[in-house]
Amino acid sequence: MGYLIVFVVSLAVGVAVFFATMRQAAPTGTAGFGTPGGSDPPADPGPGMAYVPVAESRHDWQARMTGVLGLAVSVTVGGIALAISLYAFGVLIGKLIGGAVGDDPPG
């Protein structure tokens, strides 16, 4: 029963984090280096520097759904890992405190 509670809580936290990050506004800036929204190319970069062009592309719905699914799975797995590690840390602290005061730890 304890593992089910950890799983449900971690899933809820993962979903909450996912939706919290999806509601943030996208950063605004200039598309090019000259005017806002412009696409004029910058001058040649100096020595030791490189210019990497950023092309805007639109993905199809399958690529977007794959990304959303991957993000949901990774957030869920991360939440489960965090919940289990916090639980194990709490058990460790409980055993350390129980051992310090002379109580027999259960199990």
C-alpha cells in the first residue's frame, strides 16, 4: 500500500510540474540580430567564433505527441525517483535517531 501511495503522489507531482511549465510564457526576443523579428544575417564572426543559423520549423502532430509523451514519462520517472529517495532518506534518519535514543527499530 505504501508503494502505491508513493506512486500516486509522485505521478500527481509530475503532472503538476508538467502543467506548471506548460503555462509559462515563451521568452520574447529578436529573431535576427538586427531588427526585432528580422532575419538579416549577422556579419562574419570573429576569429575563434562560429555562427550557427537557427531555422524555424514546424513539426507535425506525431512529433509533438512523441515529445509530450517523452516529457510526461521523464517527469513521472523523475518524480518517482525523487519520492523513493526522500522516503529512503526519511527511513534512514528515523533509524539513526531511533538508534541514538536506544529504541529498537522496527523490522
